Amino acid sequence: MKAEIRNRPSFANVLVQLQPGDLITAEADAMASMSSHVQIGTCWNGGFFAAVLRRLFGGESLFVNEFRADSPAELVLTQATPGDIECLELNGTSFYLQPGAFLACERGVQLGLQWAGFASLFGGEGLFRLAVSGTGKVWFSAYGGIYSREVTDEYIVDSGHLVGYEPTVAIRVGLPGGIFSSFFSGEGVVMKLRGPGRVYLQSRNFSGLTGWINSHL
Amino acid sequence: MSVWDIQTEFAAGVFSDQVTGGRCSATVQCEASGLVAQTANGQRFFLHYDQLQLELGGASGRMLFCRNSDRSLTIFCEERGFPAALELHAGVMLSEQLAGLFSTARRGRRVRSLLLLVGTPLLLLGLVGLYFAILQMGRAAVMTLPVSVDQKIGDVAAVSLQQGSVQLTDPRILKPCQQIVDRLSPYAALPGLEFQISIVDSPDVNAVCLPGGRIVIFRGLLEAAQTAEEVAGVLSHEMAHATLRHGLQSAVRSTGVIVAAELLIGDAGGLVAVIAELGQHAAITKYSREQETESDAEGVRMLHAAAVDPLALASFFERLKEQPQQQLPRVINWLSTHPQHDVRIAAIRAQVATLAAQQYRGLEVDWDGLKQSLQE
């Protein structure tokens, strides 16, 4: 399977060249276009209970689609919001994605839901996180551009900007400054990430957009 | 547990400049002199126990990082049995570090549990307190709104209240009712309200005064009342709901914190929009028991000020109680929203006893003509 992320960073989409025997699992509604002979199957997102849990707490859909083809075919996957898409190659390792970030993965990648803790909730990132593990490529999407940081000691990220991180990264919630400056600077609560490990961040914050639109309604 | 029961190989990972990308997954084994990590492509890494620096962390808080002194190599493992295996093989070389780490972690967990135990109820209490404080302030904010807001909301609610009903337009019925209202309205507590009546051809014993002053009287009320003073008593109570702005307060209560918060920051448009959206009068004519008691007292005050005998209201309540059972469904509308009438009759009598002396005058309306017109 060959895959290329195109039209980056604003309107990224993944062009997948499927070969016979390839299988790609994608978030519901991620398909933008495909060859007519691509077979599409819909299944619970990891079983009924797991799907319900992922829907309720992981920000993912109840169903995922599996695409395969008997002969070479083309498939284009995309996301709902404008923004970039990143590909991660898992090699027996795990990776955590924030709710709603998962786009697609190859066969061999397992999706799971993990308790992220109250720190994550207070940081505005939800009580659960999506854990991807196994072997194969994972595509995840973001609102805005995606940039990564190799965190060694401590790194501060505003809530709503975290997309994914390695399991070696610890997260706790804190204030960026004193109580007064934290709340009146508009930064509010931030997440303090502690390495070692790589984190992926998005350059825009979706709640920021909704807040801005709300203020104009 | 013997040494043979302890697991010695664990799923782990390695951070090192010597692997592609700086990290990779590996398996780690506790050997006699140190930790050995082996990657999938055969690379081996060794950390001697006496140079190990341990640290707990990671997303789960249970990941054990094992580093050499210059931190150029890190082997990390999250598996449950790993610290025990490490302690068993490294012995005294690491026991102090491990004990320190895990006692700090345990202390942290205890503090977090305590915070959770104490903090959660406090947080919930705070949220409930905030909810009621905002509603309370919303209710106070209602009193500062201009009367035009009451009128707008009353107009919206009137449409839903009168939908599908037949209006009585006979002047022999309308005029006496309007005269009763005109006698009371100069003594309304909220200036600026225009009290306009309409009469609905319905057997229900009921009357409603919407925000802004629109009064809807049901035919059943006029039939049930024996004197014009009794109608005045009921209308004074209903008018008091409007002058005390109970309808707006009920709307704030039933539509919740968002509307209350909007009122506090000075936007009454949300309240009007919500009422329009609901499209029903129920949101603003469902009063609490406290509001009913308040309206009784205010109604009595209005009647007294207008020189109409306030005991007429109490006597109307008493007669409603004596209605035969088969007629109860007709009066149930009014009674259901006005519970505990025995208590209310007593409260009205008690209030009247405290009022200054007043020369009550009868209502100069054509009551017999009204009754006759109703029968026709």
C-alpha cells in the first residue's frame, strides 16, 4: 500500500493506492472519493461495547469503514475540518491520540480506549484517550497545522492544542502563571507535559474558533 | 515467592541516539549484573545496576525509566512486575531508589485520593451553589427590566394561550370585567402595565394575567363567582403575578442558567427568544408556592387600596372547596396550581385583620346583566 498526504497543511487528504490484499480502516465519513471497485465494509469500531465507549468518551464514531480491493485501486481519505494530516509508523509501539484525531490505520494496528485521568478532563481534553498500538501506519488529523516537539523535561501546551503523544509523556494540569495572569491573559488552564517523548500539537484550537463564532452570533 | 516465580522478560522501549528515530520498542531482561534490552532488529543495550538512575513517570504515572548517568540511554517499562524483578536482581544497589520512588508515588496517590474525596463533594456543592446564585441573581435582574420586555413576552404567550379558543365579545360581559380591572389597576405595584381583558368561552374556572398585563378570563370563573367582588378577588391575585413579574421569574427558572446569565449581562433578548421558541404560556404561568402566597398578599393589598373587600377572595376559595365532586374537574385547573387553599384562606384572613380601617365600597358594575348574558 502506498499513501501520500496531499494539499498540506490547510486541506490535507490522504491518497491511498490500494494493492490486492491491502486493507485500510478509516473513521466513518472519512472517504472523499475512491475507485468504483473498492469494497467497503462497515463494522463496529472494535466491537459493540468498545464502539459505544469510543463514541461516548473517545470522540470517535460508532462505526469504522474497512476498504479493500481485489485489484489496484485508489482511495482518498479526508477529515471534516480544515487542517493537516500526519502519518505515524508503529513498530510494536503504542501511541495516544486525543478524542477525534484518529483518521485511518493499516491492518495490524489495534485501537483501544484508555482512561486519561482527571488531569486530562480539567485540561479540556476529556476523560479518555484513544490508544493505537501494534504494527503499521496510522493517520491522524488536526484542526490547523501539525507540529511535533521532542519533550525532554517540561513543555507547556494550551488546552485544545494537543493531538497525540507517546506513552512515555506524562501530563498534568496547571496554570501558566499566577492565578490573576492565568485567567486574565486568556490562557486559563494549560497542560504541562513531561518527557521524554514526542508530542504532536495542532496550531489552531477548535474551541477557539467556536468561541470566536459564538461571540459574533 | 521464589526467584523462579518472578517474570524476567518484559515488553519495554529504548531511547537512544543509536536507534533510528531515537526510540524503539524492545524487550528487557533483568540479568545478574544489569538490564539488557533487545530491539526487534537485534540491537542490544546494557545498563549496569550500579549506574542506574530510576524515575517514575509517563502518561500512566507507572512507567519506570532506567537511565545511565549521562542519560544517553534510557530503558523504559510499564509492566507491573518489572520493579519487583528489578529489585530482586539488583538487590541493595537499587532498593533504596525504588523504595523512595514508590513511597513518593504512594504518597502522591494518597494525596490525590484525599483531594478527590474532599474535592469532589466540594466541587459539586460549589456548582449547585453557583447554579442557584445565578438563578437568584437572574430573578433580581428581572426586576430591573423595562416593562416593554413583559409586554413582548405577554404578546408571545397570549398567542399560544388563546390558540383555538372562542372569544366572548358581548359588551354585557366584557364591560363589567373591564370596570373591575380599572378599579384595581391604579393600585398596581408596577407602573406602566396596561391591563386589557379578553374572555374565553371555556367552562374552566380559571383566569390568567400574562406579563405585560393581558388578562384572560375563562367563562367558568364568571359562572362560579357569586359576586363581582369575588371576581375582583381572583383578578387582583392574577394581576399581582404580573406586577410582581412572576412570569418572567418562572421563565428564568424553567429556562435555566443560560438565560439567567444573559439577563445578568444585560441581554433580555434571549428570554423573549426562549419564550417564543417554547411558544407556550406554560413556561410563564407555572408559579411556585411562594409566588402564589406573594400574589395572595399583594392581591389583598390591591383590593384594600381600591376599597374592595379583600375577604371576597377568601370567600371565593371557600366556595370552590364546597363544589360538588362532579364539578371538580372544572375547578381543578385553578386549584391544581393553587394548592393548600385552607392555609391560604387563613393567611388572607390574618392579613386582612392587620390592615388599616377602610370604608369598602361595592363594585358599581352590572353584575346581573353579566350573569344573564352568560346564561343566554
